[in-house]
Amino acid sequence: MAFLYKDLSYKIIGCAMEVHRELGPGFIESVYEAALREELMTQGLKFQNQYPVHVIYKNKPIKEFQLDLVVENKIVVEMKAIKQLGDVERAQLLSYLKASGKKVGLLINFGEASLNHERMVL
């Protein structure tokens, strides 16, 4: 199976690494989100922040929520600033992929001493 959106995934992770290198751990998620948006723009990547998604239940939309970022209309980026990623955060990203119809997601945690990221594919 091909590595879907390989180059774009690496570029986004590189942007996140640059943000973490500059800011380090300790800020709230919204600070990292703002910095990552700046870095993505610097790298010429298109994105939509607070991307709206509807949850469908029995063929009816029941709730709208926002994804942190969708880059190049291809990759969902879910950011955290927590001590450690766990199963809850992984399940959240998988649910976001299902609800959005996107195939690739990056779970990025700025809260650890070293940037932690996981890539998930539906």
C-alpha cells in the first residue's frame, strides 16, 4: 500500500517540529495552533483552521464541531498540549477522520519534552 500523502505529511510534521523547537513545551494548545498556522503559511501550505464537520446519526446531522486544522484539504491535524498521548486521543482522531471523510490524520502533541506525533490512516 502506498504511503498516502507522504510528502505532505512530512512537511506538516517538519512545521510542527519547528514550532516545538522555538516554543518548547508548556503553552496551551491555542498557542501552538497559532504558531503552526504561521509556520504552515511560511512553508506555502494551504489550510483551514476550525474546519467545520457534521456528525451524522441515523442519516441525520445532529451536531457540528470544528477540527483544529485541515491541510491542503487532505490531512486532518489534531493538536494537543498534554503530558502524553493515549487511546482517547487516538480514538478522537479516528472519529474525526470518519466524520470528515478525510483519509489521513496527524495527532501532534506539543506538551512533551520532544514533539510527539502519530499518523493515522482510514
